[in-house]
Amino acid sequence: MGTVSTGNAEHYSWGQGCDGWHLLAGDDLSVIEERMPPGAWEVRHRHARSRQFFYVLEGQLTLELDGVTHRLPAGHGLHVAPEQAHQARNEGPGDVRMLVVSSPRSHGDRIDAPLEVR
């Protein structure tokens, strides 16, 4: 196994112009580098089995977790436990680059979780 980077990893596009690179794509562990342009967001969701750790490399990520909004600058991270509803957004003026580590892998384990209106 050689070194991996965004230059040689499997790439995919998602959301509103977002990019992802599978740095490690194991069934038991997934490491993805993602880029979110300003104004991009993902659908609020949860995972039945996967736990995730979001770590910001560049920019500031807004991560809503079970109704609480966290603003993560570069060098900060946040754990998302299984079943916790969450939504990542880029509300800043520049790109957000982050690592998303999931165990087990989160692909195929996503359940939409719209915010409840009370």
C-alpha cells in the first residue's frame, strides 16, 4: 500500500458543488477528505451504526448536532455518535476542507432526519 492524497484517491461529487476523496475506504473504517464551497450544506441526517469524527483542516464548518449549532474553525473537530442527527454547512466566505472519519463506514447507513418544528 502506497501513500494516498487527494491527487490519487477516488473522487466523488456531492451536494452543491462539494467534493470528496476516499483516503481510506474500508468496511470497518472510512477516512474522507471533503471540500465544501461557501453556501453549501448537506441534508440533515443520522447514521444507525456509524460513528463519525469531523475535523476541520481549512475554513470554518458549521455542524448542527441534535439541535445544537457548533462552529468549528481549522484545527478543531467534533464526534458524532450513532443515531445523532446532524447537518454540516459552510456559512463562511471561503471553502471548508475537512476530514470525515467513520467507523464502520457510513455509506449505506444514512437516514434523513429533518429538523422537527415545534
